[in-house]
Amino acid sequence: MNKDQLIYKWKLDGQTVSETQSYAYKADYGDAGTHKIKAIISDGEEEQQNEWTITVNKIDREALLDNFDDLTI
């Protein structure tokens, strides 16, 4: 393995979201649906990439909260 500096790029749904070695996708309620995350690593000459498909489910938050008893603090 050579000592070339590696270049990192992370894309979420085709848009660059990070150029660091790692990326953590944190979904929010409004992100429901299917998304693609792609990691691209290059040494300036060669490039490798991997892509994942992620499904964020829309959860009925009100129904979920109904499962908890009332709380008084």
C-alpha cells in the first residue's frame, strides 16, 4: 500500500454533504422516504465508491406517544 493522501467525498441523494473520512447520516421526521448515500474515496489517480440505499420510515408520532402514561414533574 502506498502513502498517497486520500480524498473523501460523501453524497446524500446526489448532493455532497461531507469531505471528511467519515459521515453520520442523522434522519429527521421530515426525511421519510428512500435516500442514497454514496462514499467516494480517491488518491488522485484511482477512485473507489460504494453506495447504500436507506429507507426512513414515517412514524405516527402521536400514536407512539399515546403508549406512554401521563407524567407529572
